[in-house]
Amino acid sequence: MVPRLIVVSNRVAVPDPEGPRQAGGLAVAVNAALKHREGIWFGWSGEISEDGAETSPRVITRRQRSFVTIDLSATDFQEYYNGFANRVLWPILHYRVDLAEFTAVDLGGYLRVNARFAEALSRFIRPDDWIWVHDYHLLPLAKELRARGHDNPIGFFLHIPCPSPDILMALPQHAETMATLAQYDLVGTQTEHDAENLRHYFEQQGATFGRNRVAFDLDGRRVQLRSFPVAIATKVYARTARTAIRSDFAAEMRDSLNSRKLILGVDRLDYSKGIPHRIQGFGQFLETFPQWRHHVTYLQVTPKSRSEVPEYADINQTVITLVGQINGRYGEPAWTPIRYVNRAYSRASLAALYRMAAVGLVTPLRDGMNLVAKEYIAAQDPEDPGVLVLSQFAGAAEELDGALLVNPLEAEAMAAAIDTALQMPLAERQERHRRMYRHLSANDIDRWAERFLSALAESQQAPRLFDNLRSLFVARG
Ligand code: F6P
């Protein structure tokens, strides 16, 4: 019998019969995990309740899947989400120790909300359930669940990067958060580089590793630690792009380009995405390769995000200023070099834009994976594909070997890569695309979920097998 799976994440994509289909990266991943099994998806409702108001979990059931959500109070939201998760963990895990704003109050709020999640979830857990926790908002959740007597298999997947121990140790009271990952049976990271960083961290916490370094022992617990590069529903996305390119939205966009080549960036407005550096790289491109002026349009689609966090408001101002400077400097009455749009678009609209773009610019300063890079590849026309210019600091760079890799801090290198991409011969574009598409088809989101859940199953069997062998040995001895 397939065990029931409980997925826990900060946000939950509760299906809305009135609204569009929910299909963000996390929703696609959770759908894949819950595809062939009964399951619960538990997390924050996205609603803020008044401080002190007692709210109980809301449950919505659709076929064999239940969505269980709780509200956060204004104080919880401020301290847990805006505070510790997004002003301490997010910057530090993205290597931006300089941006971390730690307060003991926010850490307290973070630990309190994790305890609240565990308390609210506890009554839904059956002894034979598997539990899969997602991302940096919920590092100590397993500790809280164990404290409530749940010895179920619990896995954790970190969607964002994991830096080296030197940087992790800058995290105040890291034992309260990072080190509690040892309470899980399986910890997954995006890349092998992240996994190795975390292994080094645990070694410094006293963990001992086996020869293959995929499992460690700490405080009497055995924990598996491996990389599972998150993926997309490749074939579904390719199909979406093939259809979306025939939409009115796509036709209007194509007309507006007036035969100019499209260079495209799509990112949440976040300092980790390197948007100012990318705009400067594009400015450098117009400066170094003036022959492209008038012949390209750079569209940067950037929905606002986490606006209550001061660093996110600052980045908006920086981007607006840079776009204005470059448009002012190089623009003409009949040509605007950069179009900057602060709006979120449907998956289908984005797929159409990706397919239309001769160059996909994905140049974060640091990124756990970056699914835009994978979606850009999946959306291309194999007969006439665009070229991906990808940051060497995106997790996706470990896999997408047909991309032009750049250091986003080097404007000249970015400018040269854009020029190379625009000039790349068709046969080379096809060959690079074919290679990456093949990889993404073989390693899609279903395979990702399957790999993680098989490893979680193994993490249960391995210690038992070991114990059985030991008891056999003791009995014979
Ligand atoms: O990249 C990490 C992540 O949590 C994603 O899973 C999610 O899409 C994104 O950040 C959005 O963050 P938030 O929930 O803060 O808007």
C-alpha cells in the first residue's frame, strides 16, 4: 500500500474553482508528489488574522487530496515571514550576509510559528503517513513534530541555495534552525554543491559520515543528505508554449516588436535575481555592439514581491533608475531599448514570451535552481530555438550545459554573451537546445518527486536493515 503523504510548505496553492489553474513551481512539484497517492497539503492560508484571534485550520477536500491551511496573525507574519525568514535566512542562504537584519524577536516569532504549524498539523498525522516539508520557512518543523511524538518518516527539501559553513555560521543561533535539520530522515538540496556545503556544516556540528557521504549520524539519528535538482513538467510546458504562441496575446506582442529580436528576463523583484546587473550588462551590450541598436528589444517582466521588506522596496527604485538611464541614453522616439513591466502573467502568456525570445537572460547573483531557465528551454521551437544566457551562480547551471554561462557581475561578459547568442548559427542553436531538452525530459518533475520519495523510503529501510544485521550478528555471537 502506498502511504499517505503530507506535504508542508509556507504557502499552499488551494484550488480555486473560480480562478485560473494554480501552477507555480511549488504547485507543480507538490502535484507531482501527490499524483498517485492520498495526501494532505498543509500550510499558511495567505490570510492575516488579528493578533489574539483564535483561528482553527480550514480544510478543503478535492478527491483524494485535502488542503489544510491556517492563518497567521499580523505579528506572526511580521516576525516569521517578513522578519526571520526573509530578512535573515533568505539573504544569508543567498550569500548576502551584509543584508541580514537579525533580531531575537524575529527568531522567536519564527520558532513560534514553526511550533504552531506542528501543533495544528499534529492532529491530522496518522502513524503510517510520510511527511515532506518544503523550504527555509520551516527548518525546525521536524524537531517540533518529533517533540509531539511523531516518529514518521519526515523529509525536507531546501528550494534555495545552501552556502558554505563559514557563511552559515553567520546565522545567529544557527543550532536553533540549520542544525535542527538533523531531525529529518532525509534532507534534499538543489545541487551537489549545496549538499556538500551542508555536509561540511554538519561535520562541524559533530556528524560522522559514511564512505559515500550520503548519510550521517548525529545525536543518535541517521540522516540522508542528497541533491535533487528540482524540475518542471517539461512536456506539458512545451505543449503549453506551442499553443500559447498562437494566442492573441502573442500576436499583439509580436506586432509590437516590429521584427526586432526579443531579449527576455522574467524574475520576481528580488535582489538575488541580479536585475540591476543584468540591465547594466544590457547597457554595455548596446555600447559595445552598436550595430544591434534598434534591432533588439529587452523585455524585463518583474512582478513585485515581499514589498514589506525594506530591501525589496530599495531594489525597485534601483531598477527603475537604471532602466530610465539606459532608455534615456540609447532610446529614440521610435525605439525603446528596455520595456520594464511589474506585473505577473499567466503561465501560458509567459510560455508564449519565452518561445518568442531569441535570448533568455537568466542571470541571478545566486539562485537555488531557477525554473525560468528550464521553462525557457522547454518553451522553445526545436526548429528555431532561442539561446539561454545563464548565470554560473544559478543551480540550473549544474545541468544546462548548452547555455552560455556568464558571471553576472561582469557586464562586458554579459554583453559579449548576448551578442554571441544573437549571432549563433541555427545548427548550433538546435544542437544546444536538443541536448538540454533531452535532459529536461528525462529529468522532469515526476522523476524528481519519485527520486525524493524513494530516497525517503530507503532512509527508513537502511537503519532497519542495519539493525537487523546487527541483531543477527549479536544472536550468532
Ligand atoms: O525560491 C523560494 C520561494 O519560496 C519559491 O518557492 C517561491 O516561488 C518564491 O520563493 C516566492 O516567495 P514568497 O512566497 O515569499 O512570495
